[in-house]
Amino acid sequence: MELDYGLIGIALLVIGVVAIAVEGALAAVWTLRLSRRARALSERLADEQSRLQSDLSRLRFALAETEALWQPYGRLLRWLRHPIAIALLQSYARRRAAAR
């Protein structure tokens, strides 16, 4: 009987070591797959970030160009928004309406 319990213990020990080795191998494979996916995702993210930065720089350039083009008209629009200018335009509109 004692011999049988000893063999059972050794068999369980061997099975446990094999199970741990298989789990370790599976963990290594999964880790490699995960690291490859993470690397690919990181590369895609860097590519998208560079595209975004270039689009942002083009947008900033277009905004600066638009601001420069609208600069002369900005002064005119400020004058037209002044209350005295608005009152003058309304006065002309009333005179024109009264003349009809």
C-alpha cells in the first residue's frame, strides 16, 4: 500500500509539472501575439497621429491666410457695426421708404 501511495504522489507531481509547463508555453505564445498586435497598433497610431499633425498644420495655415485676406474688410465691418453708422443707414432707409 505504501508503494502505491508513493507512485500516485510521483504521478501527480509529474502531471502538475507538465500542466504548469503547458500553461507557461501557452502564456508565452499569447504574450508574443499580444506584443505583435500592440506593436502593429502602435505603428498605426503613430501613422494616424502624423496625418493628424499634417492636417492640423494645413488648417492653421489656411486660417492664417483667411485672417490675412479678411483683415481689410474687418475694419469696414467694425465701422458698419458702430451704432452711429447703423442709425445713419436706418435714416437713409426711412427716407427712401418715405419717398416712395
